[in-house]
Amino acid sequence: MMFTLQERVARFVSLIPFVSDNVVYPGLCDIWSTCDQFLQMLQGDEEEHAVLLCNYFLHLGKKAWIVNGTAIPEGPTSYVLTGENEGYWIWNPSTGEHYSQFDSYCPLKIVGCVINQENIWTNTQLHDDPTRINFNVQDAKSWQPLFSKNYPNPGLSSVQPSELNYYDTDVEFVAELQEKIEKKLRECIMQWRPRFITRWNRYCQQVFRQILQKLEMNQGGADEHQSELGQILSTYNMCGFPLNMSYTEMKGVIEKVRSTGVHNNESGEVEFALAVHIHSYPNSVLSVWVYIASLTRKR
């Protein structure tokens, strides 16, 4: 199943690396960067992701609000709320995932206030659980607005720029980085198995690479590509899966691959397959896909 436009936008925002303000501005208070600053620095926390995603949705003509509340496991955080034909969706801007208001698996557990370009509304309802909230901000019994007839907006202007600037990501740089990551991961896997010979299955590598090129545009995940794995699975017992992450540095990719433990297979007949694909977005936002698997031939 292909991503919708909203999901593609959320995907782009979620791939911008997450970095806490405590790291970027040590010793300072919580700082909300503007969208152009966020895209220029290519790093930010919940607030930056939420503001950019909400602005994108507003630009698309959606009813959208930033939600300040508490989620699991983040704690105090910012999500995005959109009004849909079937009700309300709650978006986690740091992961790109969205949930129905009544989805018990939604990480957002407490709603304190909602914000858009018009006003700020404080939740005055008896409940703060999203599944039990009336999100109609025009209901005076449920929401207390900051600006009202008695206290009108004094004409505050937005600190956000009227336009955002984008640039094309260097295609040659992406191709070189993809090759560099794949080469480094192969070296690391062999280093992690010093007592064993590491054999590489080149056919599986080609199949994995073809699958990875499709995953970025497809929300179905690896399950929809079982047919492409058919010939491999008919011949081998396979233990492996695709990994996805935004790119910040080589170290993070290596650590994520090592944490899978796929390299720990000590069978004398084991073979390995590894493929890397990088999908580039504007402004050097990179989605890194790694497919790693161990294979033993069926008897």
C-alpha cells in the first residue's frame, strides 16, 4: 500500500534527526526553533518536528493543531492533531506514525492544550486522555482559549518565515555514502566474527537491494515482498530483516546493525547477505535502509 500525501509529509519530517535541546543548547532553557532554522540545522526535538508537520498540514488545507501533553515513553512532548472525515488523527511527528483518537495504542496519554495559528486552547475537561476528550475547540465547556472577545489577540505576528527554502540533495554524495556504509558494515561483520570465515551470498544481496528500493515508498513493509524472497526461502533458512533510520553518522548505523545479533550465527555452513539503500529527500534529509540476514541451506 502506497503512502498518502499526508503520510509522505509526516515521513519526511520524521527523518530529520531528533536531538534534544539539552544537547544543542546545554544549560539553556527549552528553545523552539523556527521551521527554516530546523531545516537548516537538520536537528531538533519534539517541538520542532511538531511545528513543521503542523505547518505542512495547514498548507495542505487540513485542520491541524499542535498538541502539548504527555506520552509514553517520551514524557512531556508535542504531537499533531488533524481533523479527518472519520474523526481525529493524532500524529507522532518524530516517528511519522498516526493513530485514531480512540486507538488505545496511541502513545499520547495526556492532552494539556492545543495550538494553531489562530489561538491556544487549554483543556478544561474532566478527562485528559485523548480517547475521552471532545476535541471541538469551539466548545467553551471543554476548552479555554487564550484569546477571546474579552481578551482579543493584540495583533501578534508569526516568527515563522512566509516561505521555506529547499535544495536538491547531491546525488553523487548519496551514492558514495551508500557504497561507503555497505563496505564498512561488511568489514564490521567480519571483525565481529574473528573466529569464523564470513561467506557472502551475492544473489541474496541483489534481491535485498531490490526490496529496499521499494520499501521507502511502501508502508506495507517487508511482508508485501515475500514473493521476492520466495526463491531464497525455498533454498535457505533465513534469519534477517530490513532496518531503517535517518542518517546522522556512520557510528549510529553500525550500532543498530550490531544490536540485531544476526552476525552471532556460528554455524559452519552459514552465509550472510547485506544490502544498503539510501533514499534522499530535499535538504540532505536521508533515509538509510539496511537489509541484513544470515542464511543456512536447507537439507
